[in-house]
Amino acid sequence: MIRRQRLAAGLCALLAVLAAGLAFPAGAVADETTAHTPKVDLVIDVSGSMRTKDIDGTSRMAAAKQAFNEVLDATPEGVQLGIRTLGATYPGDDRKTGCKDTAQLYPVGPLDRTEAKTAVATLTPTGWTPIGPALLKAADDLDGGEGSKRIVLISDGEDTCAPLDPCEVARGIAAKGIGLTIDTLGLVPNTKMRAQLSCIAAATGGTYTSVEHADELTDKVNQLVDRAADPVVTPVATDGGDSCAKAPTLKSGLYTDHEEFGRQRWYRVDVRPGQELRASVSVAADRAMRPDYGLLLRAVTVHGREIVRGEAAGSGRTDMISTGLRYPKADSDDDRAPAETVCLQLTNSFTAASGVKTTPGLPVELTVDVVGGPSQADDVASFGLGRGWWLLGALVLFGFLAGLVWGWLSRWRVAVWRTN
């Protein structure tokens, strides 16, 4: 009898293991999670000019270290993060050697906050500013996987390793089609540096931000790391039209574009009955501007009738000006009612200072969000289950097998009881 009980227990365990193997294929969950994990490489300029003390009374390097420590504390658990330096080790005058001075300070991977902070604490402003070579290496750091990839470049000067143009390097990275975005932050920038960092960011659909205070640096880097963790808000490069008829049709998401001085850009959004369109736009003053400028975002019908507008004015004291609007479309009793095409018109009144180039256009970041609507609940429900269908099926199979085993054991125990 004891041998029969052992045999039954062994059979039950075998079926349980088999069912578990079907429900959770070895490494399937881990591999899928790893493959789609977002990656961020923070690239920090450690050249000699980072000693300059002009950020809230401290050096640029001290401000960067403080920002990095706070960012490391706030990095989401699901993000693989690394840190790369440029100009951190070679203090000499040999240009060839100085332009190779880029190294991985902390490898891209699961974050050990203490280890990463210890590495950051060792940084001392030292050498050259090889931005181009650092970007090439950073792209290699992020190689592999299907998750979002983002380089966040923080520098206080333009590249010193021409003829390797970092803007051309960024264009080459974008041309590979690997979905890598480069965002740039300029510490106390001058005109040349703004132009170069703006060009690098624009090449991959990223953003450029000027920074003159430590808290601004922390907030912006945190925002970019969070953005990498949420691919829904990864910027997509678009090209607005010069009229509504020639404008691209946008869905909910974050977009980047360029707008010429005193010109306008058009975009189209389809809004169904019961849905609400929320749109916001930010334009960066990435070069010297004359004060008293403005920004206007209008929602109009395809026939030119204005629906709603948002506007903002600037005085030349900030590097960014933003505005937004909301348009709730009335509900309809007809479920087959067509979507309404809403045209978004973006107009600016920026004027460049004397002698400043007006091309390329000003960097634009446009957020479009269409919420509500009769069909959205169904879309969200099906999206939420997503790849969980296989897990649901496996659990049903496991339940079926467990039921068979339990029924067999019950019948066996009854037979044994009758025999005894």
C-alpha cells in the first residue's frame, strides 16, 4: 500500500512539473522581459572646462555629480542604466590621444545604486571633449534588445575632435534604424555649443535643453530616464506641413519637429465623437533671441474655422516656451459617426538676434493625446491582456491536468479502502 501511495505521489509531482513547464517555458518570461527592457546611457563631459564655477556657486562638475546621484536614486527598477565619460583620463596636449578619451564608467545593465554613485564620485575634470567618439561608443553600449534605447549627453562645450562631426555621427546612428534617441543638455551654453547639441538631438528625434542651474539638470535628466522607461512617450520625428491639406496625420504620442522663424507648421489629428483632443507644444530658443516673442497653437477645422487656441509669450529670460489646448468633441448617438479631422496650426513670433543664423529651424516638441471615445475601452482591454493569452491557456491546461490527477487519486483511494 505504501508503495502505491509513493507511486501516486510521484505521478502527481510529475504531472505538476509537466504542467508548470508548459505554463512557464524555461526562460521564456525572463528572456521576454530582458529583451524589451529599456536602456539608458548617461554620457558626461569630464573635460577641463567642467571645473568652471558658474552653476549656483559650484563647479559644473559638482552640479553634474549632484544631479547624477539624485537621478540614480530615482531611476525606475525596470531600466538598465550605464554611465560613459568623455575627457576623463587624459590631461595632455596630444590631440590624437585626447580624442580617444572615452570610457564606460558604469556598464549598461541592472543598476547597483551604491556602486554607480561610487564610480561617479571619482570623476575629476581632466581633458578633451571627444563628443563624436563618445556617441559611437555609447551606441555600442546600448546594442541588443528590443526595448527603447536612449543616450543622454551632458556637455559644457562643443566637440574638440573635428573633422569627426558629432552631428554627422548622430545622423549615422539614426540611419542604422536601431531606434536610438539622443537627448542633449548644454551647461551654460554659448551659441556654437547650442547649435551643435541641437543638431545632435534633432538627428535622432531627441531634445536639446540649456541648463544653468543644478535643479534644472536633475529634473531634466530624471525626466529623460523616466521617458525611456515608458516607450509610449518616446519622441517620434515628424515633418509638419505648410498647410492643413499637406500636414501629416498624428496619433497619440510625443513628436519632434523644427519650425522656421516667423513661419507656421500644420498637423492633422482625427477625433471621434466623445473623444477629447489634448495637445501641447514647446519650442526651444536654442540660440540668441530678441526679447518679447510669442507662441500660438490653434485647433481649426479643415475649412479654417477656429475651434480653440492656446498661446504664450516670452521675455527672453527662458530657453523654452510652451502652450497647449483641449478640444472635447461632442458625443453622438450614431456609433458609425465619422471622426473629425482637426488641424493643429503652430505659429511663432521669434526673432533671431543680429548675426545669428535662422537655420535650421527652432526645435519643437509636440504632445498629442486623444482620450475617451466609444471604442477605446475595447482597445485598452485587448491591449492589457496582450501576451497574457498564452499564460491564460497554460493555466487552463494546468487546471485540466490537476483535475484528472485528483479524480484518479480519489478513485484509487476508494479502491484501496474497499480492498482493505
